[in-house]
Amino acid sequence: MIIKLKPSILFLIHILFLQGICGQVPMNMTDYLSKKFLNYTTSVPREEIYVHSDRDEYISGEDLWFNIYLIDRKSLKPSSESKIAYIELLNSENRPIVQKKIWLDGGFGPGQIVLPDTLSTGIYTIRAYTSWMKNFLPYNCFTKDIHIYNAFSFRALKEKKNYGKIFTGGVNTNNFPLPANTGLTLNVDNLKPDVLEIDVVTNQKYRTENSNQFYLFIQTHGNINRVSSEGISDEYTKIVIPKKQLSAGINQITIFNSKGQPVDERFIYTPDKVNPVITIHSADSSGLRNKISLDLKFGSGLTTAANSTNLSISVAPVTNNHYTMDINDYLVFGTEFGLFHGSELKNQKDNKITPEVIDSLLQTVKSNWIDWNVILADELPVYKYQIEKDDHYLSGKLLTGNTKAGDSDKFVLLSPPGKIAVFQYAKTDKEGNFSFRIHIDEKVKELIIQPDVVTKNQSLHIESPFSDQYIKSDISVDSSKKTIPDYISSWSVNHQVRKIYGTSSVGDTLTPLITIPRNKRFYGKPDIELNMKDYITLPVMQEVFFELLAGVSLKSKKSSYEITIADPDNNNKPFDIPPGLFIDGVAVKDPSIIAGIDPELVEKIDVIRGRYSVGDYLFYGLVNIITKAGDFSNATLPDYAIRLPYRVIDPVCSFKSPDYSSVELKKSRIPDFRNTLYWNPSVKPDKEGVARVEFWTSDFVSDLEVNIQGITPEGKTFTIKKIIKVKR
């Protein structure tokens, strides 16, 4: 039988067929690209860290003082998202010498590192990142080289020659693989003062296949400057864009074909034309043990939020290091593009490099953040490490079998021993990974971690919070033959004199403004709360259960014991599944451990008689034995469990310096040979945008460099330096 279709139905089928063919290409490509881009930059934010240290050269054994700035790459404002920064001092082989976890308050975190006095002379690296940044290492982290000198050690030290390929040379360094023979070439002229000229060259094949059309997309640190559809009339298409439409920084220009595929891109640099943010006034010279006052003044228009601005100030002797990286340059050329190591930017200020040189450099870079392959994918990647906004994440892996493969879909338990039971569980993923949330504070916590169900050949591996992903470095000859600056011998003497006289710049421990939540029993008010002091002492725990705990049974069973609880919702019939057992809040699997405790050592016993759930974890009754010690010291830790002393953030000390306002102190015979005369990581101007900083010179005759760096709440960074001459 032949069925005849009406012409209208045939037309409808034809339209639907064409829509199916064209369904992969959005009708409004500019909106599609914009939405994809904004979804990516929101879902995959970019954090940047900058570290201002008091100096770039040190004597082994000295204190290294620093302040961490955490900045959102998109807004360039201080970020309040991550609350912990991980900072490391690495040697030439990328081995950590010192590792610290630093509390970040509103995007700022002061800290101090004691440099081991055993360090050999050489170049070391400061590295800093957040938990979220670990997803993008080794590139998305702050790195800075410092020189450390040890006049008493002649051991050879291999020195990093360079940081490997942070950026690649060559013509095509795009974030995406360019289709072969696209028929489109992008040329950019950024050397004119007021306009950017973009020339797009296309051949006939491209124009035919793309209906004489391409799309132009310009973004700067995650913000869209322009997205437009451009028509093609002939081989050459010129687009002229006023530079005032471009944001300051590195601008990424990408060309898409009519199907929304990236075919070419370039990077250009647009300098910031903002006037200086801050000015500094002080005396140009001083004597020994004299007070120096620094008067700081913010420019007009920024004083409304000036008292929320953070400045870090260092005062140290002038050195041969004519240029050091500052926060202004870093936020332009820093980790997203990796242009500080191995390029002309390493030893020069950006405003002293010609536009031609910068333009040439930007032809060899790529963004480590804006990746069109990821942006245009159907789904964004799932990242392992989360932003530590409210808690710290302690991660690990549950392994099983002789091959130590990841054990998936299993519960892992965490319990800090204490009289108030705090219980956490985590479920392993398909690779055996798990993670716990730990409240952020600087106290040392005892954590006991164990698998919920114990099997043969099972083990726990706790992951270090510090990353082991490093940029590969070439190794040069040892640095023992390097020429040491003359002033370093004086610095070394200064350090030794301070050690002899026991003088130090380390002050009191700073107390972070962290709200510590009050712990509560995770199971709430128990059905039975037995205070042992209210009863006569019984000889064994079996009698305690029999005489004092109604509905709870502790019985010997051959060579072991069992504990059961009567279900009040089922005519007091014992649960078929054993109850949750705890000693001082720590889960135990073997009832014989509870049976073996001396009742004389027990303070309380809490019992939950019914079912009790914590998230997806279900208890069929619960017994918690609380000892007088309350620290799980009266029970043996099973082999399958880990007891881990753990500190989430490291304590930070203040910097102290002498005050010679007293005549007696000024005439003191104790020598003052500070290599860092003053360090303050958190100077905040008043509401009028004015701040005064005072410090005293020492007995060491050397010109001083004042280095002030900081950022306003609006994201305006600033660096200002001044030389003060010191005379006898």
C-alpha cells in the first residue's frame, strides 16, 4: 500500500531535517560565545597570589618576612574566597625546605619563615598557592627567586638555570590546535596610540565555506571587551577599535569561523594610564638610631575606601638588585602568562620596555586560564580540589589488595578524640579518594581516621596538603663559585652579632580573628546519659552494662564480646546489626576493647537506643564510653587506623624593632645590626587616606630602601620605593 503525503507535511519534514543538520550551530553565535565564556569564568574562577617579602637576599638562619595577597583575576580585587594559602621554600631540585599554611583574612595573610642555618649559598624559590589553585599547578602559583648566602658553608649547590617551558616559542602558541589550512590569517597592529588595527586575511575557500563571515572576540582577564559578527567583502578586512574600549592588561583577540570554531588568536598589551595611587613623604637622610617618619597619602578619588586598603612596608639596606618583581607587573604578566621567568621582563620594569619588545613577547605566549577547548566543551571539567572558603579539606585515599588499588564506594570515618563526640564520614570515589572538612584554626588537633569496614590488605594514605606538581627546571653548575656581593659579608656579620647578643625581630604571636564554633555531641541529647560518679564502682564493664544500662547488653561470646541494643520501636527486640561503638568519640569496631576498659577510668556513658542517622550513615543504636582522660589513651589504636596530629594553619609572629625614644635605650651598648630595619604587613590608612609609619635606624651604616606595596578594595595596585641615606 502506498501512502501519499501532503505537500505541507513534506515541507514540515524538510524544515525539521534542516534544523537537525544545523542544530550544532547556534543561530546567534555572539550570544552563544558570550554565554559559554561567562559560564566558564564564573565556574572556573582564577585566583592569583602575590607575595611581598621584606627582601630578596638573606643570610641562612635569618627570618624571612612576607605578606600574601590573594586576588581574583577577573575583578583584580582582593579575594575573600580562599582562607588558606600554602607557601613553600624550594631548593634548586624543587625539594621543599620549609612549608607553611597561612591564614588569609579578606585576601591578605602575613607570615614568617625561619631560614635553616644549614642552607648553602644559592638561589631558592618561594612558591605560594591555594587549594583551588592546586587544580592548575604547576603554573597557577606564585614563584619568586631569592638568594640565600652562607659564609660558613662551602658545600656546592646546584642552581636552577631556568624554569623550563612556561611559555613556548614559535608562531602558533594558541590555546587550541588550529585547523589546518583555515584560509584565515589574523594580523594585529597595536603600536598606534589611540586605536587598535586588526587585519583579517581570508582566501576564497574560507569566504565560501563561511558565508563571508567571521566572529571577533576580545577579552581581558576574563572580562569581555568585544564580541561581534564581522562581514567579509574581499580578501582583506580591516577592523579599527578605539583603545578606550580595551581593559588595561593583556588582551586576548580570538577569531571564530561561522561554526563557532576558533581559528586564530593574538595577544596584545594595553597599559594602565591611571595616575599614581599613593605618595610618600619623609626625610631624605638620617643618622644612626634616629626616628624616621613616613607619611603616606592616597590620591583623590580613592580615599572613600582607603581605610580598607592593605599596604605592606619593608625597610632594608640598598642592594645590587636593581629590579624586583612588584605587584603591579605581576598581576599583568604573572602566572596566567608566565612572562617573568626566562624573558626580558624578568629584570626590567614594564614601562621601560618598548611596545615592540612586549608585542614580540606576546606572540610566544598562551593563557593558562582561558582555554577555548574547555570553554566550548559540552561539560566543564570536575576539579579535585575545592575552594577552602569555610573549612580546610583533608584528603586521602583508601587502598586495597596487593596492588594497592583504590577502594571505591566505601565509608571512611574521622573522629577527634574528646569528651564531646564529633563524627565525620566520607565516601570514597571510584579511585578510592576521600576528603574531610576540618575547621580552620591554629590549634593542633588529634585526628583518628579509619575505614568503616576493615578488609584484608587495606590501607589508608593521607595526602599532603602541599602539592608535588612542579615546573621542570634545568640544572646548571653549582653556585659555590658565584661572586658574592660585598655587602653580604657585612650582612653575615650583622646576623652573627644578633645571634651572639640574642636580639631578634620576632615578636608576639598574632591571634587570627577566627570564630571557633562550639562543639556539640553529634548525636545530640542521648537516651541514656550515665554519670559513673553517681553509682558505686563496679569491677568490670560487663557488670556496668548489666546493672546500669537498661536495654544495652555486653556479653562474652567464646573468646570475644558482643554489644547489642534493644530496639524500642520493635518491642525491644535487639537490632540485628551491631550498634555504633565509641570511646572518647572515636569509633571502635571490636566490643572487647570496651569490655577491657577499667570502669574506674570511665566518666560517662552515652547511649542512643534507636536508629540514628548522620547524613547517609546509619547507626543501629550507639554507645559512647567517655573516659576521665577523654583522649582515647585508655584504648589501643587498631592497626588499620591512623592517629594524626594536625594543624590547619601555622602560627604567625609579629615583627618587632627597637624604640630609641628613651635616652637610656638610645645609649645602650647592645649593638643594633638589623638587616631588615622595619617590616609591617598590614598598614591601613585612615578614612582620609593618610597613614604614618615610624621606625628607628640602626647602628649599621647603609642607605635604606623603603618598599611599599598594596592594593585598594577597588583593585588598584601600587608600588612605591624611596631611598633614605643613613650617615654616622
